[in-house]
Amino acid sequence: MPIHLSNEDARRIFLARQGLSAPPGRALSKAGLLELIHQIGFVQVDSIATVERAHHHILFARAQSYRREQLTRLLEKDRALFEHWTHDAAIIPSAFFRYWKHRFARARSSLAERWRSWHENGFEAYVDHVHERITCEGPLMARHFEAEKRPPGGWWNWHPEKTALEYLWRTGALSIAGREGFQKVYDLTERVIPAADREGEVPEDAFIDWACTSALERLGFATHGEIAAFWDLVSPDEARAWVAANAERLEPVMIGCEDGRNRASHALAGSRAVFDALPAPPARLRVLSPFDPLLRDRARAQRLFGFDYRIEVFVPAHKRVYGYYVFPILEGDRMIGRIDMKADRKAGVLEVKRLWLEPGVRASAGRLARLDAELTRLARFTGVEGVRYMEGWRGA
């Protein structure tokens, strides 16, 4: 018989698995930060800094003693983390690098076929040249390869050498040694990834088993499609076959959705005792990054939390429902609203433009005071002095 989980229990389990059930005010050492990233699996990297870059905001939401230099040290000095691709660019534990070799192999033909159309003469003629320059000169950035005349069009108007750099990175020959002004610094993988993590090969079946098992551990419960989507390392068909082949290691789970329906999922065998021991999240109100892993799977977030969330960065202004870059608000185990704000660093304030609370959520004095306290903490983290509420910020 399947395990039946209420919607409340399902939310509690997922929040705990994604690192949101520990007290956010706890102290966080560098070793604790590495453990946290191992727990949640990866931290998405994004260039938008309307308030704070996604990777810093994601970690701050889980431990508000987090400091950026801890992450930089783990990435660029200790090499305990590396930057590569899941569903998007992400920071990943270096202990997982050997499994990413399968992603590199799978990407070689698909990326070459897709990317060669960007340039009239392709980009592959530049691959050896780019690789040789980095071999001889050491770490380099795309600007060190700038063509005298940039070609028109193409994805982000990449010149052929930039495309070659990205191809070599996405297929494993190069790695990100660091960033300067958020621009990637590329170097040979053997000079970036520690030998203990880089060496050794994982057979295909062991790779698929790790990808599916580790995804399910971090999700708590999932369908085969959700398992495949977590790392974006294996296909849904491979995840479906893994589920069928590992029936004795799994048990069926019926998940109570926010709308009252049930959804069939899978969990690792013996999960009931583990689930029962997981704590409830703290009642504290927290503002999440739009790229928080809790919300990465929008359909799952809607089923569990009844929260319909989309990023409207690429939506024309007149068609946006909320705003350019609107932040979700978590309170306890519920998503209670969203807020449009930006850090005005010249003025030294976190500028709040508009707050939307979910239906049934009251704008009580206590809740607004907790929101103000959270925004004050976030403002301090981003390096501004305080919070400024714009006229009409609470709406009608």
C-alpha cells in the first residue's frame, strides 16, 4: 500500500529537503556552507542583481549569517565546488564532477550541431586555437579573444571564440576558474578541478542510478519526470526505466496537493520514518530569490503550495501581471505573496514598489512588521542602509 502524505506533510518534507527548515539565523561556517550546498544539490547562478545575485540570495535565505567570501573561497581556492550546468548555470559540489562527465559526452554532438549555425563559418575552427591559447597563457576571459569586428546576430552576439570557449566549457575541456565582474575566467579543467574529483570513470548504469537516487533524496518524493528534471542529467525515459528496474528500492507515495487532489509519486524505501523525523520549517517570514530551488519546478510549486509563480523578466512591460523581477515570500510552510523591489545602491536603500499577498492572507500589523524585519535584514546583506516604501506599495 502506498504511503499517504497530507499536503501539509508534503510541504514540510520538501522544505526540509531543500534546506529551508533549519533556523535561518544560525551560524554558518565554511564547512557548513559546503554541507548545505551538498544537501540541496546545487545553487543556480544568475547575472541579474536587482536586489542580489541569485546564488547569494538562495544561500542567505537558508542561513542569514552566510557571507559571500565563504562561497568564493570554496569555489576559487578550495575547489570544493565547481560551476557548470544543471537546468541552467549552477554551482555544484566538486565531488559530483565525475558524474558530469556523462553530461559532457552527451553535449558534444548536440551542442556542436546547434551552435555551428550561429556563425557563417561555424565556430569549430576556433576550438583548437582557443584551447591552445589557454594551455599556453593560463586563465583567460572572452574579452581576451574579442574579434576586431563582431559578427551581427547570434545568441547574445557571441563571437566565434566566445562560442568556442562555451563549447569547451560545456563539454568539459575547460572549467570556470573564477569570475571578474561576473565575467567567466576559463582555464583547463585539469588546472581547476582537483584530481581526486576529476579522475575516475563512472559506468553509464551507475551514473543513471546516482542521478536518479540523489535527485529523489533531495526531492523527498517525486514522479519519474521530476526525478529527471532535478539535475537535468538523464532523460525522462531513462528515469522511468530506472524506477521500473528499482521497484524493490522504492515505495509508492500518494501526495496530497493543495487543491485537494492526490498525485502518485515515488520515495525511497523506508522513507516513512525519515519523513516523520523531519522538522517543520520555522515560522519566520523569508523573501526568496526568483531562482530558488524550492520554486524551480513551477508546476510542483503550484501543486504543493498553490502558488502560481512566473518570472516576467522577458515579458513585455505592458503584458506583465506583477513586475519585472518579483520576489516570492515564504512564511512557515506557505507561500503568502510576492514583492516587487530593487536595491537602489546610489540612494542606499532597498526600494519596495509593491506587495501582493495571496488570497486569504491578511496584511495584519504583525505580518507587516515581520516583513519589514526581513527586508531590513536583506537590505543589510545587499549593502544598503535601509528600506524605503514607495507610495502605493500595498496596492488598493
